[in-house]
Amino acid sequence: MASTEYWLISAPGDKTCQQTWEKMNNLTALQNQLSVNHKFNLPDLKVGTLDQLVGLSDDLAKLDTYVETVTRKMAGYLGEVLEDQRDKLPENLLANQMDLATYITKFQWEMAKFPIKQSLKGIVDSINNQVTQIENDLKNKSSNYNNLKSNLANMERKQTGSLLTRNLGDLVKKEDFVQNSEYLVTLLVVVPKAFYQDWQAKYEHLAEMVVPRSSRLIFEDHDNGLFTVSLFTKVVDEYKLHARENKFVVREFTYNEEELTAGKNELSKLINDKKKHF
């Protein structure tokens, strides 16, 4: 879609502002169809002396650059937050609850924010202070969003990926484990697919006091399978050692429904918190 370019034009005055407007509009819009014109309504400001205006010229140039920089940062932040809905950025870029084209073509001076009884220097300082506050708020929001996004990405990464590193909570069920036993425990072991037969032949003999025929494949990815095995608690350390020697990786995992639910709730909370930035 073609973008629209807006110019702010200060025209030499005739007897009245209306005469100037009609003359310019007739030449540019009506006769030659060069543009579509809109009045940009400015109140009568306290101009002050020529020296004061000259003194403000540098400040205004710096302020103009600063405001544009902060505005572009805001647009960039909003585009980042919209992510895969970035095509909706134009409809979300609003000024005073209006789309930007309407705001510019129907501009109204905000008397409450910028009283015209102030000097021009006072108005410039007021604009600068408000934009500085906006920039500080934007920095905080952007930092919070990036931290939230990073934490969410880390949690989502743990929900997928290799069985050697991923979160196992969403892969297991309560019935996969020995429950409420003082002496027995169930381990989760990651076995490379190439070693499945080796595992079946060896898992009962990696330590004494292993429950026979207790191993079961509960999940597999492209490279590995996740097996359960039940044994007496007192031989767990020995079992882990011998498992590692045979390229079987025992994952540190204790089945706890409350902790698993809390983890899922935390993930949901992060997702919802991220949506609040829209």
C-alpha cells in the first residue's frame, strides 16, 4: 500500500488567515490537483521577542529530533509486541485514540497540557519533559517485555527439545511411578534408540534390588526413548553410576502433582502476562 506524505506549510500571510488558505488551496488543490489540503489549527501563542525566538531555534531543532526518535522507538516496540500480527501495526498506532492520519489532518491543540498563556520556552520545556517521561516508561515496558519473553522462551524450550534436557512433567502420568513407598522409587532413564536392546538386557542388572520387568517405554523422540525403572531407594546412586557407564542417562525427576501444576500455571501466567503487553 502506498504511503501518504504530509507537509506542514507556513504560507506568507494575506490580510486574513482565511484568505491565505483559500489562495494556497486554490493553486495547489483545486487548479492543479497537487495535494489534498487541511488546515493545521494552531492557537495564538505568546511569541515573545525576536531574540527569544532565535534562542529557541536550536532547542526546537533538538526537540524535534528527540521526539521523532522516541516516536520511532514506540512504533518499533509496538511492532515487536505484535509479533506475527505485525501487519496490524498501522491500526494500533494511535494518537489520542485516533489513527495518525486523522490526528494530523484534524489536529487540535491540547490546552490542558500546553496552556497558551505559557511562554514558548515553557511550552518547549513541557513537551520535552513529557516526552522524557514517555521514553522512561517505554524503557521500563520494553525491559519488562524482553525479560518476560526470555523467560517464556526458556520455559517453552524446556517443553520441547531433546529428552536429555526438556521438561518431563508433561510426558509422565501418576501411574508411571511407584507411589507412597518408603523403600521403592521409580527413575526416568533416557536411552538412545540404538541402545534399546542393550537397555532391555541390562537394566535389571545395573544394581541389585531392581524390580524385575518394571521398565516401560513412555515416550520417545527422534533420537532417544524415555524409560521407567523401579528399584529400592538405597541403590539409586549405584544404579545411576552404572547406567551412565552404559550410556543410559538417569534424569533427575520426582513426581509431585502440586509442583507440576504450579509449573503449568507459571507457563500460563507468562503467556497471559505477555498478552497484556498488546
